[in-house]
Amino acid sequence: MKKVTISKLLSIVMALVMTGSLSVLAVPLHAAAAGTTYYVDSVLGSDNNSGTSPDTPWQTLDKVNATTFSPGETIALKRGSTWTGFLYPKGSGTADASITIDAYGDAGLSLPRIDGNGKIYSADDWVDAAVYLKNQSYWTIRNLEITNNAEVWGDRAGIHIDGSYYGSDMKGFLIENNIIHDVASNGDANDHARIGAITLWARSWDQAIADAIVQNNTIYNTGSTGIYINGERYTGPATGVKFLNNYLYNIGGDGILMAGTVDGLTEYNVVNNSHYKSTKYCVAIWAFDAIRTLFQYNEAYNTKTTTDGQGLDSDYQSEHTTFQYNYSHDNQGGFILICSDATYQGNPAFNRYSVVRYNIGQNNANGQFFISGRISDTLIYNNTIYIRPGMNARVVKEGAIGGLNPINTKFFNNIFYNMGTGGYIHLDGSTTTYDYNLFYGRNSLNEPADPHKLTVDPQIINPGGASVGLASCDAYKISAVSPVIGAGKLIAGSCDKDFFGNPVSATVRPNIGADNNYNPASSLPEPTTTVPPTYGAEKIVTIGDFETAVLFSQFGAGPKEIFALSGEMVNPNTSSTKALKVSFVPNSTTGLDLRTTSAIFRNTYPTMIATGMRLWMNFKEGPATAANIRLTSSYTIPGMSNSISCNGVKPDADGWVTANFANFNINNGGANSSVMDATKAELDLFLRGITEIQINMPATGGIRTTVYLDDLQLF
């Protein structure tokens, strides 16, 4: 394998940053309206200057930190300058005019450097980074060199976007073209994953972060994580998060972690030599507690240890995580981990609908696919996996966590090119199935049954010949006479191209493996396998529109004053003309309790298998609170209950109170369990038998509450 020294790679990246060559993948976040630029020069500046021209710059970070900046303004730090301390400017921009931190001066000089000098979190002083923002929005941070080193690891970062206000979401961040290194973060802390060189996370745990782009940064020599976000999607919008084209190496713990986000994107990143310090469970690139995260065109390699240690990971509390077009190689822990713990925060944990397709894995030790715990409906197809001679790495390894096994994992159209001595581990009673895969090399006794198995040479051009870089994966292209051409299984809802960019037809049988070149070669009829529908994207059915009927009755929280249909305020997301207006002064704090007056759910339940429900809600007076939802059915889930509940659901930015059925709990003789403990057939019978929908919202005695309800929907 061709090796490139770290110093050479760094010099290349720095040159690209300074010349602007890395801007090919730059994604503009929002316009920066013209405003005052404040210049700062650590050598020739003075805090007595106006700071508004290069000839009259400020000098210290203290001066900057004492200033509240306005939308459209810029803090320009002079190239070649160095500061010891931390940068914590005040103020927020707007969607049309961000506040920008940038470099100025001779492009031949080094980036302006901020040395955090070991700045660390304490309960009395939350500033834990060389560059720090708190409860602020719409900032751009670019073209800085940042370090925050110390002799002892601790709770510290290079850049930290922090928050401490309940209900005040943060958004609009662009962090790009920075070099961040030597951050003495604690990779052995209990909550080590959130301690990153770049961290976007409200330490108060109750502020969502949205519209954040982290791109074209170089990060190296950390004690813990490289890039981390927790969008805290349960508290507000956590969309618009993108990690693009970052290069990370010598990362002490996790490389890139996207947590608490919705529709996050991680692409064209490289993570090399992560988990080389931490003794905790770490991987190179992964998602946790996230919805519809897409990982594509990333490279993860040289991840250390088998305490996890994989290149890729779909972790628990996540749904519809997709890995495609990635290259994961030479990782000590394996190619990919798909797992779920037994419980999370006192409730049953889950990991559903992961998709792993058109990736390439080479020479990963320990195992290729680790599937463990309460995961369900995982679909793994059209990957090419190579294991060199002399390795004793498992191809697939199932594991139970807390006595819970993976459910309904499917492997289709994969090439398992196994020249090593490892085989397969499946649990007793495994529900994992295989079809149309190619098993070549060592065909062990525990190799799984596959009705349409191939065991011939796939005729790959240079198996085992890839090195560093996605382009080196050309070694895994197939020859024109390969037996995999047209030999795969149609996957409904598949992507439209392969690893190399070749088209993938929706009607012609694909090749087996990650290369779909020379196809179509066959159009034999073949039953399709349906990809699980994407949560929130499937058909939405309105079962109560409040246009002609109230639908609910009011209980508790004091006498009704107004409880009627009204056109004063309606759902702007639909064609609604009326909503249910409820207005009253509570005589206690028992809360507003609304219940259906008829079995509208049961009577209009569609033929589709619904995954959740939502109701539009707008508080006009009184405190806006989270809703508690309870469903009661004529059908009792065997051994459980005829009532399920989901508590603490807040309206999103569009006013929807959304509850995924998978997040409901079952009251089972005083012990709560998840709806996921039921079978799909049992859940369907339960939903079809719904007799009452109950919505409870806490209220405050003596304070008028006015709320509008509209459009009860299934999705």
C-alpha cells in the first residue's frame, strides 16, 4: 500500500485552504450582508483604536469578547497573529446577514492562531474552547488555526457552539477551512463522545441546533472526538446539518458523530487513525439518536482497537440511517457496526431501518458486519467486501444485548470475497436472511444458506488492490465477463447509481456487488424486495380535519369557556379553513384533557401500515406545553395492555405534534414496555381497534389557556 506522510498531507491541505482550492465542495449557508469589519492584529494593534480599518486594528481577544456584534459584521483576524486565550464574541446574525470570523492579510502568512491554553469547562465558567459561542445564531467561523492543549485531558474543545436557554433554538452556523489540532479532550470520560474538537451541543441539553455546516476543516491530535453535534431533535428543529469534506487524523476517540439530528448529511470526509487514545467504545463515523442520516462518499481507515473500532456505525435510537458509496478499510474493529442497547434513559432502546448499500470494505479485522441487540429491519445489499489471506476476521457476526437479538436483517446482492479463515456467527433462532449473494474464497461450514447463492470467482480486476482514497477503489471494478452481471435481485426503492456512478435500473436485475457496470445483461422477472418506507415521507392520511365536527370532548382543567370550531387560526400547512378553539382558565394544574367523541381512528384507518400520528397545535394564550398522547383499543396486545402512551411531545416549527408509534410505551401491569415488544401483526390489530384518542396538556391554574387544534393525521 502506498503511504503518504502526515506532514505531507497537512501541507497539501493547508495549501489548498490558503489558495481556496477546497471551495469546490463549499456549501453557502446564507448571505452575509455588508456591515462593519473589525480588524484585530496581535502585534501592531491597539485596543484604543477604532478597529474599523487595517490601519487601526484592535489587538486583544478581550476587546473582541467585550463587544456585541450586529448582523452582517465581520471580525477579521490578521494572518501571522497569535493569541493565547479564548475568543467569545457576543451577538447574533440573521438568516440574511451572518456575523463572520475570518482571516485577513498576506495570504502567504500562516492562519491567525488562537491557543486556548487548556481552557476547560467548570460549573462556574462554561467557556471550554478556544473559540466559543453560547445562545447565539448565524455565525461563520473560517480560516483559523485553533489549539487547546494541556498536560491533563479534560472537558475542553477547539470550537464549541453551546447553549443554556430552554426553548431558544440555535441555527445558522458555517464552520469551514479551519485547522484544529492538539486539543486535550478527555476520551476516557463517561460522556466522552460529546467532547469534540468541533462541538455543536447545548450543555443545558434543551436547545436544538439546526442549519449547521462543518466543511473543509483539518483536525488532528485530539484526545477524544473530532466533530460532534447533538441537534437535540426532541426539543426543536435539528435539520440542515451537514459535515462535508473534512479531513481528520490521529483522533483520540470517535471521528465524526452525528447525534440528535433529522435528515443529516455526512459526505466526502476522511477519518484516519481514530480511537488511538480512548479506552471507551469508539468508531470512526457514526450516528446516534438520529433520523434519516445519510453517510456517503466517506473514507474511514486505521480505526484502532476492538472496543468497537469499526469504520462505520448505525447506533441505537436511530431510524433510516443510510450508508452508501463509502470506503471502510484496515479498521481493527471491522467494516460496520449496527447495534442497539437494551434500554435508553429507562425505556426500551431501538435501531430501525438501517440501509447499507454500494459500499466497499477491504481488510477490516475482527469482523465485517456486526449486528447486535435490538435492531430491526436492516437491509444490506450490493456491497463488495474483501478479506485478505491470513486474516481471521468474521464476515457476519450477530450478537445479543440484554437478551435481545437482531430482527429481520437481510443481505442481498453482496460479494463476500473471503480469503481469510473467519466465518459467520449467527444466534440461535436468527431471523437474518440471505439471497443472491456471492460467497467466494473460503466457504466455511457456518456459511449461511442462500437460495440463489453464487460461489464462483466474481472476476474483480484487482481484489485487495485498493489503497488510500476513494479513487483507489477502481481495483474493485469487475471485468466484462464477470458472472455477477445481471445476477442480482431487484430491490424496490434502491438508489439509482452504484459506487462508481454507473446507473442502476429500477426494472432490470442489477449486478451483484458494488459495481453495476456492463448492466443490463438480464431482465429475467424477479420478485422485488421493498426498502422500508422512509419515516415521514410516506403517504399522509387526514382522519380528522375539524372542518365540520369538533371530534374531541374536554375533561379536567376547569370549566369550558370556548370549545368550538373557529376560522380565526388554522393550520397553514394544509387547506384547512377551521380549527378547534379551546379557551379556558384552569382551576387546577391537572391539565387540559381532550378525548375523542367517536372511533374516528378505527373507522378511517387506511390500508397502509401507519408508523405514527400527528396533530397541528398552536397556543395563542398561556404556556405552550408538551402533549401527552394515549391510545386505547378494543384489542389487547397479548400479555400486555389495550392502552399505549407517548409523553412529552412538543410542537415542531410548523406546529405539528408528531408521535411515532414506535416511541409509545405499553403500561403492562405497572411495568412500562415499548410497542416494539409487540409483533407487527399485533400492532396493526391494536391500531385498527382504536376506540379513544386522549391528549393531555399540563396547564397552570389561574392562567388563561387558548389553543387551536387542527388536522389529526396518520403517516
